[in-house]
Amino acid sequence: MTTDLAYFESRDGLQLFYRDYAGADPAAMSVLCLPGLSRNSRDFVSTAQRISQGANQGAKQGNSPGRRVLTPDLRGRGFSAWDPDWHNYHPGTYVEDCWRLLELTQIPRVIVIGTSLGGLMAMIMAAMRPDAIAAVVLNDVGPELAPEGIERIKQYVGKLPSVTSWEEAAQQAKLVYGEALPDVVDWLQYSRLSYRENEVGRPVLDMDPDIGTAARHLEATAPKLWPVFGKLAGRPVMVLRGENSDILSQQTLDKMIEMLPQLQTVIVPNCGHPPTLDEPASVNAIDKFLGAKKRLRNPEP
């Protein structure tokens, strides 16, 4: 299994980064992994490696291929360029960037795994181009976001004070995510997913603080996405919900199940928003979902 670290140019001229994990079977349907609001492609390293190697339940039986996996850093995050205009930190812009990536990598149809914001993007993409989205995994997100979770996120995104060491970065990560992820043991390792060293060797959050500005502006006017969610009908869809999530309420999940009878749901125990996808319940659910989709293959040339 090889992983390419690459860049592509958005339609408005930004250099955007992505990781490209070569799948064991080139004919298998590719997977696009989309991160949460303040996160980046490093969140999906272990998930992408496992999927690209075909190391899931189906693969153990020789039935499921290793799939190619793309994991982009959305603009303003990770190794992607920051946008000089914070108004462009918007789901519509992110989705357009994803279409551009799929176009340049010549992937006509894809399975999407989206965490939080990434799940909202997956719904929007499926509504825009139904034939391009074969299946969707929504990680702890739905068409309606619980206000208490939104309020919590508004308090820290783009507002966290700077840190002076990796020890402080680990403490800050635990402060932000500790309640939602009580099973995380190594907070220093976890902090390296969302911080990286600047030119003088000091860890900094790997995102443009103006993402928080844009998110707070959007939250005040954002519509509920129930009609968009309804467009997922007719394709395989799975929702993971953290047992203690303050973003995806059980009430919203129940309504999602009522709207989409084919919806598969998994509750990730002892977890808030969002699951890391490394929990045993998350790993098993995704592996089983993708293994059952072995019929999803690229069109014959």
C-alpha cells in the first residue's frame, strides 16, 4: 500500500493538500474521507490505511477489495492554503473543492465518509450529483444540529490561546475533547493530529482562526438540511452516533431513521462528538459497511 502526499489547485487558485492511498484493487469504488470543522486529513490516517489495504471483515473472507482513499485538508486546514477571504470558509466552497479534486483524480463515483462538517458536505454532494455518490457514512452528524453542541463549538473554534510546548498542546487538546473522548490515553499523540510545529518549532493549531469567524456567522443563518438529507434515499447510508453526542441528538437520529428506512445506525459507546473512528464499534461498523458494498465497483473502461 502506497500513500501519495499531493496538492491540487482550487478553481479560485488556492493550493490544497490531500493524501491519496492506493487501493489493492483499482476496480473497487474509491472512498473520500471528509474531516470536521477544525480538523484535517490526519484524523483519517488509520481508517484510510485499513480501507486501502482491504483489511475489513469482507477482506478476511477474500470478498472485499482494498479501496483507493482520498483524504483532503479542506482550505484553511492542515497543509492547505489559508483563504484570504473568510467568507469562503463555507460548505458550498468546500464541496466545490471536493468536486475539483475528484475531477482531477478522475474518480467519477465515490463512497463518502464524513465526520461532522464532512457529513454535511456528503449530504450536499449527494443532493447535487446523485450519480456521483454511491454510499455515505455520516459520523455523528445529521440534518439538524443540537444547539448545545453548536454553542460549545462556538466557544473554542478560532478562540483558543496559543501554546508554548507540546505538553501544553496536549493539555489544551484534553481540555477541548476530554469529555467527549474519555477513552483517549495519549493526549500528546492526539494533539499531533490538530497541531503542528511552526517555523520556530512551537506547536500551533493547524487551522486558520477565521474558520471560527465564518462558522459563527453561518450558524446564525444556516437552514436545517432535512430536504437535502432526504436526497440520500436509494443508496446505502450509515450513521455513527456517539452515545453522549451533543451535536446529533437521539431525537434527530430517530427522525432520520423514519425518513430513510434503509438507514443503518450504530451507537458508539462512551463517546461524545465526534467518534474518532478508531473505536472498536466504529472500526467494526465501517468495515462491515464497506465489506457489504463489495458490489460497488468502478465502471468498466
